Amino acid sequence: MPALSGLQTDYFQLVQSALYHADGMWGDATVDLYLRDLPPSRGYVVAAGVQEAVDAILALQFTDDDLDWMRSMPMYAGLGSTFFESLRHFSFTGTILAVEDGTAVFAREPIVRITAPLPQVGLFEMLLSQRIGAASAVATNAKRLVSAAGGRAILDFGTRRVTGHELSELAARAAHIGGAVGTTHALAARRLSIPAVGLISDTMLAAYEDVGVAYDALSSHFPDGCHLNLPTEAPLDGIDRFSHIQEHVKTVRIDAPDLLSLSRSVRARLDQQGMHHTRILGSGALDEHRIQSLVTQQAPIDLFAVGHALTDGITSGGLDLCYRMSALVRGTTPVPIRGHWSSHWPSVKQVFRFADHDVVCGEVEAAEQEERGGTALLHPWVERGRRVREPSSVREQQRHCARSVAALPRGVSLLRPTAAYSVHASETLQRMRD
């Protein structure tokens, strides 16, 4: 991954880092990234963006220009050169444990746990919250859309409109983790090996002026690329216009408020024309509830194109994530941090998943939870600054997501959940918090 500027953090985190350094507070601290609460009407969240967040931490650097800017700030006027030299040679030296991308997670249990020298830990709050917050929101939306579709395909038509190439690629990956089968985002398709999808646009028809000529040209040069938009004003007439190339037409898209009746009319007209092979793609302000309704009423729609409902978590600010300290080395011993400014559960922790609940416990209690049949969710990604977990493919993450959500109690995974998943702390952690 290209080097990432260390200035991509809150300004006062840099001030605090300088304070710790100047005051000799160089011991290790442990911080947790976790959900404060689940979003409304959500029974779970799909964690995503973890791989990208780990990459970003390992790529963090401070350039000479970064340091010159910091030195120019009045806040640093009386500070010596030692702190700036430490940033000039900055590299992450700590340990990161985190869940796998695609894991179903819940409130107040760590998604990421970082242990590193205190002057380092504050530098990562923004990049972790941005990447994991945005990606997890999109992955959760995608998984809910896929669940609503009941086996019909969900296509990502939204991440191409996300501002910024890095964030849009992150969103495209997250959509695929959640179960979207393809993306219109060409660069994401290339870099992440996600199937590329799409349809011809109205600009092509405008360029040719004559619809028949446009379709002839397309079918002549790209016989496997005939994925066509039906005109909004007269979709059935649109089918008649390409009857002479009907054997090449793979997909027709209908975009209308009343997809149920229109899809039935389009299916009937296609079948009358002998176009049984042509699939119908439905679109138009679709969300998981509209899709579920269409599926329940057996609308003859084979694929659903989703835009805004897929990326809503980015445009509305992502998830409510907390980045809080849970332990700090004082002398030679990690001491649990308590108080409203600290992590919800104190101490260095692990999370164990059982069939119908999670247990958050101290790291020293891990063996006991394993003996009870729990599965640890936090895995080592980085140890002493060196990556120890190889990146997995987006398809592996997609499969993991499907398994993780399928294993949840049914009432938790419904679009309108009827039960809350139980997450509780061990007695030791509870006593610490109390």
C-alpha cells in the first residue's frame, strides 16, 4: 500500500502524542475499537474494512513536509526536536488483533484491539473509524439486501458514486463481502477481482440518434454485451425496437416505481417474443424492504440493481464507533483503565462466540472460554510491527460473511429483528467495571 500521511488524524491527537513523548509516557497502551450501539432496526453489523485499516496503520509515515507543517504551528513552538525525529522514522511497532472481514459483530465488543506505545495509539483513531465504519455500514447493507432477495442477485450500482477513489473502492469491496455479485465500478472490479456489470447508457443512444442503429452497432461489435435499458416512458415498445437482435439481448433493465406490475408485463412480452433467455434487472430507489416485498409477491425480476440503499452508511456518516483505551502499562504491568472516558469493558480482552451468545472476557480467561466451546473472534494480524496474517480474498470474506450471519439465531438476522443477540462480559470484567 502507498505511504499514508500521519497527518490523517485529529489535530489534537498529534498534540497528545507529543505530550506523552515529552512526559516520558512511552509504555504500551491497549485500545479497543467497538460499536457503541447497533444502528436502528439492525440485529447485527457485518465488520468490513479491517484489512484496509491494518494496511493503513502499517503504511503510516510522516514526510518532511508533514513535519515542517507541524513545526510551524504555534502549539509546538517550545518543543524540542526529539519528538519530530521520532515521527520522521515512524513505523508501527505494536500488536493488532481483530475480527475477520465479514464477521457479524455486536455492540460493546472489540472489533479491533491495538497494543502499542502510548504516543502511537492516538494516531490511528481516524483512519480506523473511517475505514471500518464506512465499509461495515456498506457490508451490512449489502448483506441485508441479499437476505431480502432470497437467492436473486444483488448488483452494486452505488459505489461508483462514492466520492474519492479510495473510499469508493473500499465500499465496492464491502458490498461484495456482504454478498453483491458484481459492481459497475471498473477499477474496483479490476483490482479486487469482482465481476464487472453494467448496461448501455442513454448517451450511447443519443450518440447514434437512431435506437435501431445503436442496437445494431452494439450487437455487431459486442454480441455478448447487449444489456439494455428499457425506456421509462414506454418500456414495452422498447422491447419491440430490438426484436431483430433479440437473440443477443442478455438483460433488460426496468426502472419504475411499480416494478411488480411492470416486470410482469415485460416478462410476458419477452416470452411472447421468444426471449426466454433474457433476464430482467429491476432498479429504482430499491431498499431491502421493497426487494423483499417484490420477492414475496413473486415479481419476475432476476437481478436487483441497488444504489443509494447500499452506500447509505457512507453518506449518512457511517456507524457509531468508539475508540477507547482499556489498559495502560504503568511500571511493568498492564493496568485496566476504568471510567467514562475509557473502553466500555476494561482490561486486555478477547471475544468468544457460542451458538447463541458472545462472551467478552479478559485475555487471561481465554483458555476457560475455549474449554467451554467458544470460538475466539479476535485474531492476530500484526505482532511487534510485523504482519502475521496474510490478506484474504474478497470472495473468501464473502463466504465467511454468509456463514457468520447464517449461524445467528433467526430472530436476530431478520430484516426487522424480533430478538436481540446476547453479549455479556465475564464475571471478572463485570467486577472490574463495577
